[in-house]
Amino acid sequence: MSTVQYILGIIASLLTLAVVVEMLRRRRLRERHAIWWLVAGGLAFVISVFPQSLEWAAGFLGFDAPINLAFFASLILLFLVALQHSAELTKVESHNRDLAEQLALLEIRVRELETVKVRRK
């Protein structure tokens, strides 16, 4: 690995971590959504500082090439992010449906009260 690649890897991983932390600080990203991105940034930082750790892990886990392990880990990470977002979406859709039902019941109640008020006049 050349010095330029080494430095670019460190800068990219630190930039990723900085962006996620800044988004957390400005409340543009919630903690539960930031966890996987912080894990990815942290792993990228460790691998960029200690590139031999990826080679060691690839050999230990039986991967032919370290890049295969990196792609596999990235795929798993993105799968976990998608799964987390799907769970959040399901929760939000359920909450939205409950709110729509409550709104419909309240509208019926308002109409009933308005008709009672009109009849009394």
C-alpha cells in the first residue's frame, strides 16, 4: 500500500466519522440510526491505520483476498442498515395508520356534536 493510499484511507475514515458526529450534534441524525455508520467509520479507521489487520482477519476467516472480506463486511453492514430502516418504516406506518383512525373518529365526533348543536337552535 502506497503512502498516498494510506493517508487517503485515514482521511476518508476520519471524515466519515466527523460527518456522522456532526449530523448527530445538529440533530439531523438520531443515535439509533448513527450506530452502524459509526461502526463502519470506526472499522474503516482501524483498517486504514492498521492495514495488516484486514489481511490477518481475511486469513483467519478463510477469505482468499482481504478485499473479499471488506466487500462482505460492507454488504452485511448495508443489510443491517436496510433492516433497521425497514423496521423503523414499519413502526412509522403503523403509527400513521393509528393516527389516521383516531382522526377519523374525532371528525365523526365533531360532526355529531355540530348536528346536535344545530338541532338545539
